[in-house]
Amino acid sequence: MRAALLTPLVLAGWLMLPAPARAQEKPQAEVTPETVAESIRRGVDFLVADQNPNGSWGGPTRTKGVNIYAPIPGAHHAFRAGTTGLALSGLLDVGDERPATREAIDRAAGWIEVHLPLLRRADQTTTYNVWGHAYGLRALTRLWQHAEGEEEKRKWQRLAQQQVDLLNRYEDVNGGWGYLDLYDDLMTRKPSGIPTSFTTATVLLAMDEAREVVGVALDDKLVRHALRGIERQKTPDFSYVYSHPHRIRPRGPINRPAGSLARSQACNAALRTFGDESVTDAVITRWAERFIEREGFLSIGRKRPIPHETHFSISGYFYYYGVYYFTESVGFLPAAEQEPHARRLTELILFRQEKDGCWWDYPLYDYHQPYGTGYALMALAWCRERL
């Protein structure tokens, strides 16, 4: 996925468009306990109705002319695992106790128990499975929290440790995790592809949560190696370049602050979680404010079918990823400072909800609606506690 550059001719043409064609609607919604509850209910109803009969979410259907590279069948095993982990986590976080929701959670838990241990990379060109392990680990952590009885807790802990061990296996030789290995002929047992700053942050945050909540063991040496990978991709203003090779072009469009709006939320949270004192409250506040104020850049990329085709090479799938990790980052601020951020984020999420109750940002086969809804529900659950 190479960052596209705007030529002067294209840029000039864009600037000459009539103002309404370029204008972005300012997110506005009424934020009350009632509107938040209704939004959550509609999101839950969507996931319950959209769930596959086997308990998972998503599938390799609804294709389009331009599709994400996805070697079959393994890439779709990974997409489905990651999507199911996000959707299940969203349902568990919002605490909907209706019988249909409880049934959907039980079916999803059964699918996770059977299929997540089987997940591996599709082939030597991709490690999409990393997303499935990370978000599967998130779901397992929540299942452990909701488990009844020690035997069930031990089951989810065992499966969580297995996912951590699989993530250890797929950590890149350069430090951290990525999802593609397309650009050279060197194929190695331990990936030697392209670790990305945000994938690494995603994995580390899921690992830390599982360690704190479930009690899984982490390989501290591997964690330090991964953290150094993020640090090498950090710029002085706490933008984070897209991937390890992007270090040599730190002011390429995708690596500048507007292109890093979503990544900085996750990467700042990961470094702060593991004790990086340079990620101060001031840094977190500055990037939270940037995210809300410049959300329009991310929104312009929403629903576009071609990755990285818009301003600052933003892709649609940056959007709800950034929304969720905004909560992970702002969660480090003092409690009194979290409420204003939660209110502004809630307004944005309520405004972006679709008519059918879901949230989505990028047409990814049939995975985008449930994964976007999972992210949004987790974020709304966090906001609800602070409003």
C-alpha cells in the first residue's frame, strides 16, 4: 500500500471545486443518557441480526472491483477472527442483558473457543492473523471477566496465553508486528516483513490488558524489542510513521500529523502503558484535541474503496480504529479531564451512526460493518462511564 502523492495539477483541480463539494459536515448530535443508550441499543441490535449462524461475524462476500489483497482461505480466517473479536468485545463492554444479546455472546464465545486456536498466517506474504490474535485476545480477556466459575476462567486464561504465544511467534525481526511481507524475496520463519507502528501498538495494548486482567505471562525481552520498534517510528512531535521503512521519509504525507491522527492515539497509549515518560498528559491532551478538531481529514477517507487515495494518504479503515484508541489514550488523563473528551467523542460517534444501527468506514468484503460497530460500541461504553 504505497502512499499516493497529490500532483500540483490534481491539487489545483481540487481547490477549484465549489465549496459545497469539499465541505465536511460538522459532527453534531444531542448527547444525553437517553441518546447514548438508544445508540448503543441500535448498535447491539445490528450485531445480533448480522451474526453468522456459526457465531462469527463477517465473510468473504460483497466483493468490489478493488479488494484488499487476501490470499485464500487464510486471510479470511484472519479477517473473520479479528472482526469477531471486535464485535464480541463490543457486546460485552456495553453490558446489554437482553436474552437475544446473551445468546449472541454465547454463540460467539463458542466460535472463538473452537476457531481462534487454529488461526495462523495465510502464507509467507501476509500476517493478517496478527489482527485476529490481538482482537481475539481482547475478546478472551472480556470472556474471562464475565466467566462464571474457576473452571471457565481457567479455560479462557489458557486460550489467552495461547494467543500471546502465537503473537510472540509472529513478531517481526525488526521489532513489532505488521501484516504484509510483499516487497522482497526473503521469506523467513520469523517474519521479516514490514512492522507497522499501529499494528505493534494494537498487539502490545491487547497483551498488557490480558496480563493485567487475566494473568497471562509476557516475554519481557520481546516486549522491549517491540517497543523499540515503535520508538524508532516516532517523530519529535509524536506523529508515528506508518511503518518501519517510512522512517526514511518522516514528512511524507501519510507520516505527517494529519496522517497520524489515528496512529498517534494507539502508539501514545502503548508507550505510556509500558512506562515511557515522554508521553506526558500534555502530549495525550494535544493529540486528543487534534483528533477531534481534524477529524474531517479522517472522515474524508471514510467509505472510499481505494486505500490511501485521499489527503495525507489516509484510508477509510483508519477511522474507527482511531475512535477506539482515542479512549485508550485519553484514559491516562486525570478523571476530571476525561469527561470533556468523552463528550466530544460521543457526539462524533452518535453523528456517524448509520441508519441500520451500524458504524463502518471502509468496504472490506463483509467485515466492515461488524468490525466498525465493535469499535464504536467499545468506545461508547468507555464514554458512557465518564459522561
